Amino acid sequence: LVGVVLNGSRAQTGAGGGTATTLHQCLLKNAEREQLAEEDAVFCRKCKEHRQCWKSIEMWNLPSQLIIHLKRFGRDRIDGPLTKIDTPVEFSVDLDLRAYLAQPDMDASYELYGVVNHHGSLGGGHYTANVFVTSTSDDGEGPTPPGGEWFNFNDSRASQASVEDLDHRAGYILFYRRRAKRRL
């Protein structure tokens, strides 16, 4: 599971959601090196003092199933009200994670197979899902077998959909499956 903070909130993007960002921009922001706060200082045995440290997030191993949670609720200020971030996030069916690996010598190709959407506001909303449905013989490992179709699930209704129907403004949780496990 990768939690990704969206780069923008209502104040930065405007009440209508503003300009789109990409999933790759979100992942790059998530991987940025950042200095920890003073209260998170680490004691250095060498100099016998507490030191502020830096942290960064790198991927060392890749799972067969990757879940990306787009954090669509946030604050403009630390003491500000919690708001919904409805900035569109452009994500594609194909995802290559090699740029985010500590050792980018493995195949890091993923394909999208599901999206959970949140429609509404902070005070109330509605969840729907778009899912790529395959045959019952598909065990979820490796490449998707041919013949699958996209569907939209909305409460008790299911309807056929397409990749073009994916809602980039409401996408909240993205489900990817690894295409293969081979060395480059």
C-alpha cells in the first residue's frame, strides 16, 4: 500500500479543483527527501547531541498487487479546517515504477485493474468503483488474460464501462497488478 498526498488543496487549486496533476508527480512528491521536525531529532552517539535528520522513501521490493491511496482530504494550514481535495489526478492503465526503485534493475510494470471513487464532500459522499473483470480462471498473478471488460459498480447497479469512463477527479484508491517478475 502506498499512501500519496496530493499536491494541492482547495486553497491552492481553487474550489473547482484547479489544474490536474499526474500520478507520477504525486509519486515523485511522495519520494522527496524531507527534513524531520526538531521533536523527531535522533541522538548521535558520536557527538552526544540530538540531531535533526532527513528521510526519504524508496521502494526496494515490489508486490504483485499494488494499492495506491490518493489522500483526498487535507488542510490548507496545520490549524485549518479539513477539506476535500478534488484535483484531477491523471493515472494511466500502464504504470512503470522503475524511476522510484532504490535499485531499478527489475521489471516494474503494472496494469490498472480497479479504481474506488469518492463523489461528494467531506461531510457526506458516495463511493463507486470501476473494475476490470476477467475470467474466473484468472488468479491475479502475472499479465491479465485476454477478454476482460471494464465495469462500473454503483450500489446495486453494475454497468459496462471503458477506460475512458474512469473519473480522475473522484479516483481515491487505485489497484494495480504486476505484469511480470523478471530481471531486466
